[in-house]
Amino acid sequence: MMFQGWRIRLREADEAFSQGRLHDAERILREAKLLEYLPGRRLGDKIAAKLAERARGLMIRGESVEAWRDMATARSLGGDTEATFAVRREMTELGIEEIETRLRAGDTSGALRGIAQIEPHTTQLESVRGLRTIAERIARSRELGDRGKFAEAAEQVESMIALRPNWPELAAWRDRYREKGDRFRADSAELHRALSTENWHDVVSLADQLLAIAPECRLARDVRQRAWAKVGSPLRDSRSLAETHSCGAPGREPAVPAKGMDRRRLDDPARFRLWVDGVGGFLVCARPELRIGQAAPGSDVDLAMLGDLSRTHATIRREGDGYVLEPTAATRIGGRPIDGPALLRDEDVIELGPSIRLRFRQPHALSATARIDFASSHRPQPSVDGVLLMAESCVLGPRKSNHVLCREWAKDVILFQRDGRLYCRASEPIEIDGNLFDGRGEITRRSRIVGGDFTLSTEPA
């Protein structure tokens, strides 16, 4: 009887293999301990070869997370055979090529994600570690440049040229940092002369010039705020905007900004991109529903994903304080197929089609706003780090319960909607598009918001 059961499970695994359900076949072999026997090992070798072949195809299509998962399973089944090693070597070369392309374009975040995927499996570990060093130095040079430390930024890039002398982009970045450093030193000298004579109008102008070169220069920010106080800053008293709850309770209208301020309101306040310096970029959708589909010519979905999806694959709809997922094509929640509307809960993983995975987050107890993170390697077009489904407000700051976690910030910053307009609220004076506000102000579709330790910007989506 036991022998008959053994043969039945082997037949189940073989049928799964024949149908292309390779991971199911592998699971059956392991559950039934069939790999201890010669027929099971032979089938395991066939599954491993097929997984390695599929991994190669996935890697070529850019689906690296799934590709390396298949390769790891193939190696655990059949070991590192000559054929598997050859595929792994080819995948490593493809991965390194993609990482290098991202680095040469300055995309350090994407490069570091690629390195994290490839590192456990690579056949060229030293090369991959070298790329990690370059990615970290590029990010460090950018941070130094934003703070006005251009000589140190140029030194970081110079050290990379020794590692990659055939990358002309590095020499161009180094020269650009040196050029900016020359301008920064000249403007700094002028600024100190203006300060010594208390020529506050020139101080404002020169501080602006420095911030255009080095947006995170603390000295320029502090001097500019001091100068505005001396010359009669366009500081807007927005106390007429009633005290808002930390999640955007209703109130009265804000004061009118200074004459000449850019008053273009968001043409479509329900959809824009939010860039948070040092954190990432987010697509913000304030409509009650988010349509998800494939990034294809003529697509009109809200979230257009690069991957194997239908043109309109699923819709996430806000209902009260909760969210419902409504599928129109193959969709799963936590591995469970759904064929009708399903309530979403915090941390649910939404699986669309064969390989795209999204993580649903609703972290803030006092806000109906939700966040979508990308749990697979797939990204939308254009690429962002996450999607914010904005209800009344969106909270950014250092707490884990915030919609956008900003570890380096001292306090929360809140974006909130009122009567079709978008506002920013902070616990300190903030600068919006060159105008100083006492903590609250209206923002537009192309705004830049600067506080003591943060910078945000919006742009049309």
C-alpha cells in the first residue's frame, strides 16, 4: 500500500511537471520525500533543467526576482550542474549589465535593488561587490553635493574613476562637481560680504543662488530665513486656516498668499507625483478608486504596470474607511484566487497575473489614506517607489505608522485636501515656491516645499 501511495505521488508530480506547474511538482517531490529515490531524483533533475531554462527567459524579460527564485529552486533540486551553472553565469552577466546601465544613468536605488537580488546567486561575487561600492559612492557624492561639499563629492567620483575608467559619465560628474564648487565658493564669498554690510536684499538673492546649486545647504537656508526677517519677509499668516487635526479635519480658508505668488492650482488634484528628498518618489491618487492595468500604448489606467497584465486588470476602490479589490482578470490575495470584490486588509499581498505582486498598506489609524508598495520587481511606467491612495490627508514623517516613513525628519508633515485644493502643514515655518509661510500654505501642481530638515516637490502625473 505504501509503495502504491509512493507511485501515486510521483505520478502527481510528473503531471504537474507536464502541465508546466514546476513549483507544484517540486513541492510534491519534497512533501512525499521522493527525492530519496532514483525515480524522484530523475524527475527532480528534469524539473531543475526546466526551471533553469525558465529563469533565463524571465531574466531576459527583466523579471529578475522571479528569475532568481526559479534558479535557486533549480539548484536545490539538481545541484549546480554544468547546464545550470551556464545559465546562472548568463543570468549574472545580464544582471550586471542592467546594474551598470542603472549606475551610469545615476539610478542608485534601482542598482542597489538589482545588487540585492543577484548577490546570493552570482558567479561573479567580487564584481557585484564592486558595483555595490560604486552605487554607495555615487549616492554619497550626491548627498555631499546637495550639502555644498563639492570638493568631497568630486573626490568620491574620482575614486570611482579608478574602478571604472571606461565610464565617461564619471569624469563628467566629477567635472560638474568641480564647476559647481567654483560657483559655490564665489557665491559664498559674496554672501559673507553682503552679511558683513547687512545688505539683506543681496543676502536673500545670494542665498537663493546657493540653494539652487546645493539645495540642502543648511547655512544658506538659515541665512535666507534670517534675511527675510530683516527685510520684511512675505511670511504668510495662515492662522485664518483653522487648526487642523493631524489628519486634516475641516476648517476655514487660508489667508491669501503674497501678490505675485504662483497661484496655479492643481489642474487635476486627484493625480500627481510627490518627490521626497532622500526618501523616494510616489504617485498620489486622490480619487476613490485606482484602476490597475498593463502599461500599453493608449492605456488610461491610473497605475500602468510593466508586466503581463490585462489592459484593465483590477480596481481598488475606497468605501468608507476601507478598501475593496475588484478583479477583472486573474487576481489573488495572499495566494488565494478571488473572482469578485474582496475587502483589503493592512499588509495584504495582491497578486496580479502570473508574477506581479503589490502590498497594500493602511498604516495610520486616524486616516483612510492607503499606500501600495511593489512586492515584486515590477514597476509602473513612469517608475515610482510607491502609490498613495489619498483620502483627506497624507502624513509623512519619522514614525512607522506614517504613510511615508522619513527616518531623518524630526516631526511630521501633512498634506491635506480641502475644496479641491491641496495644502501642506508643518510645525515650523516652511517655504513654498520661494514664499515663507508660518506652517501652512496652499501648494500647486509644480510646488517645492522646504522645511528645516525636509524638501518635497510635486509635479503633474
